[in-house]
Amino acid sequence: MLAIIVIAVAALVLLLVILGFNSLVRSRNKTDNAWAQVDVQLTKRHDLIPNLVETVKGYAAHERQTFEAVTAARTAALNTRGPAAQAGAENALTAAVGRLMAVAENYPQLRSSANFLALQDQLSSVESGIAYARQYYNDSVLTYENRRNQFPLLLIAGPLGFGQREYFKADAAATEPVATSFTASP
């Protein structure tokens, strides 16, 4: 009789470990997928920026420093990996794009250009997509970290290789929207 109880308890513990492991795998995969969605949105942004720079260049060729800063920030963002490092690079890129848009404000002909207006519209749409993807990713990390750190899963998470995930954090300046104007001057 004792042997049956020991076997039943061992089977129950094994079942709980298997269920907990599968739960952690689902959460980790959801977090990985959420990060991939952030990456997709950031790639859209990175692909849009050269067109924006070239359009502004046509009107403001003497603003070379601004164009170089945007290009350098984009390159840094493309070559950065991981949520914390990516957030820093994206914050720098957001600031550089903000300066580019400020330059564009000085050129009424540029602001009324159909191409520029279309690029501004696309940038606005991509920025909204990035904000949503970041939120979804951070929510996924929260769910994963809650599971990973709650009893009894915390007993198996570490030994089975379920490490901590980073949140995608923006610095205080990056929480403000990019300074752009979406209206053409009269």
C-alpha cells in the first residue's frame, strides 16, 4: 500500500513538473513572438527613415549634420540586439528623427510636398505600431516573469533554463511623441 502511495505522489509531482514546464515554454514562446513583432515594427521604421532623409535632403541640402545624425542613429539601431540595448538605440533614433522633422518645419514647400506628407503619415502609423508592439511585448514579459517567479514554478524555472527577460524601457524623453507637424502650411 505504501508503495502505491509513493508511486502516486511521484506521478503527481512529475505531472505537475510537466505541466509547469509546458506553461513556462508557452510563456517564453509568447514573449519571443512578441519581441519578433517589435522587431518587425522597428524594421519598418528603419526602412522608412532613408526615404524621409532623402526627401528632406532635396529641400534642405545644407543640413548635413542632421542627416548624418539620423543615418548614424539608424545604423546603431539596426546593429543593436536585446530589449535594453535596442530601447537605447531607438531612443537616440527617435531624437534624431525629431531633429529631422524640426528641420522640415523650416521648409513650407517640403511640408506641403505630397511625398513628404505620405512619409509623415507612414511614420505616424509605424510609430503607433511600435508603441503597440512594445506594450504587447512588455505584457508578455510580465506574464512570463510572473509565472517564472511564482511558487511552485520558481522551483523548476531556474534549473530548467528559464531565465529572466528584459522589458523594453524607454527613457523619460522617449515617452513623449516625436515632434512632428502633420499639417501643411497654407
